[in-house]
Amino acid sequence: MIAIFGGTFDPIHLGHINMAQQCVQQCQLDTLYFMPCAIPAHKAKPGISNEHRINMLKLAIDDNPHFAIDYRELNREGASYSLLSLEELRAENPAAPIMFLIGMDSFNSLDKWFKWQEIVKLCHIVVYQRPGQHCQVSGELAAYKENAVTEQLSQLQQAPAGKLFFLNGLQVNAASSEIRKKLHLNNDIAELLPTNVSHYIAQHHLYQTDE
């Protein structure tokens, strides 16, 4: 089984780490690949360099044997469309189950993603819910949810794609956008970041200027 967790990770925070840990535990994964994007298709481009984002990501996951990094989107030119990465992964692994971990906010807007109907044919969607978030879908996305949702992990393990699974574990309320704002205002956010990531940000004076 292949599992990927895409995002800007700008910066990587304890919410990301918890989300990944919940996915590894509940989905019984050997490895979860963090897949940092270069040019997001649905949000502003990161305000810091890819090098800084990768360095922080490495620091955050270094002590977890279940975590690894997939660099394909950083190595590709143009917008980091999830569809392209999933097509590559499927070509590399024709029959393997592929799990794509996203947050509830991303799932609620999945029907705005580039060719989302193709995405859900290439992988299983695994959704993590942050505190205060709820599933709010309609139209085609609601129809997909009704047809694809399952509470049985075995259904994800036995098919290469097509299912929807909601995680139901510990929740950590952290968002990169809010962390960047607090860092810019010199507010204390140590409780939201891995300690070594917090030290790296301070050492390199990241997020101190307007993005």
C-alpha cells in the first residue's frame, strides 16, 4: 500500500505530524510519504524557498521510521497538480492501493480541484478532520461521498482506488497560515511546531517579512 500526504508544509507543524501519525496508525501503514508541492494550484506560492521547507520537513520527520519524502512535485516544472503525481504513482504501481491523505477543508473543496473525478479513480481519499471542521459537500462531490465512503480499512487494502475513508483520532488545531501570521508578529508559537523546526525558523529568521 502506498500513502502520500501532499501540501506546501509552509511551515511543517504539529498538526501535520499528528495528521500523518493518525493515518499511519489507523490505516496500518509501513510508510507515509510527505509530498511537498512546488507551485500550489489552489493557494499562494510559498513565501520561503523550497530548500527551507525541505530542511524543516526533514527535521520534523527524521525520528519517525514510518515517514519519508517524495520529491516529485519539486522536481517537476509548472503547477503541482495532484492529478499528475497520482498518474505517475499509478503508472509506477499499476495494482497497488494508493491512499491520498487530505484535510477536511481540502475535501470540502475537492470538486474545485483540477480533474477531481480522475483523481478519485486513481487513489483512495483519506480525510483528516481538524477541530471545528465539518464535512460540507453537495452536488457531484456529495454523490461521490455517498458511493465511496467506507469504515472498513480492508476495502482500501483490497482495491487499488475508489474508496473514501475518514480518520477519527486525536485532533490538533494548527494551521500554517495562522502560524505564519503569528511568526510575523513575533508571537510565541512553540507549542505548534516541532522543537527543532522552531529553532530552525529562529536561526534563519523565517517569516519575519511580508510574504
